[in-house]
Amino acid sequence: TPSSSNIQLAEKVIQRSLMRRPMTTKDILKKFQTKCPGLSKEQTIEVLQQIMKRLKPERKVMNDKMHFYL
Amino acid sequence: SSSEADEMAAALEAELNDFI
């Protein structure tokens, strides 16, 4: 299982980014992978959805794409 | 590869649509 410290760091980085600008799921995924590169696809998606559940970001469509922000 | 990122982003978005 992924190290929880990396995940906590990834959550902080994603939270800060979402406060600065709206991000698509792909942006968030790439940001996460800079901190937790070694996870499998399934783990990445599972951990990211848990992070997003905790952050509870707003969402809006920009340029026809869903964006999340805080 | 970016197509893998696209695929994962789509899967994540589907999960997020369920509850956000």
C-alpha cells in the first residue's frame, strides 16, 4: 500500500493547487503522480477519490470541461 | 503515456460524478 506520508503530501499539494486555480481531473491526476508515482492505476484512482471526498471541491464547466476548485 | 492519463482521468471523473 502507498506510504501515507506521500498521500498526505499529495493531498496538501492538490488542495493548494485547487485553491489557486480550477483543475480538470487530468490536471489533478498529474499533480498527484508527481508525489505518488509508484501506485497502480486502481490505487491511484482509489486514493484520489478519497482525497477529493475529503477536500469536497466545487465544480464548474470551463471550455466544455469539468473543473474542480476550492 | 497521456492516453493512459486520459483513461485514468475519465475513470476518476466517473467516480467523482457519483458523489460530488
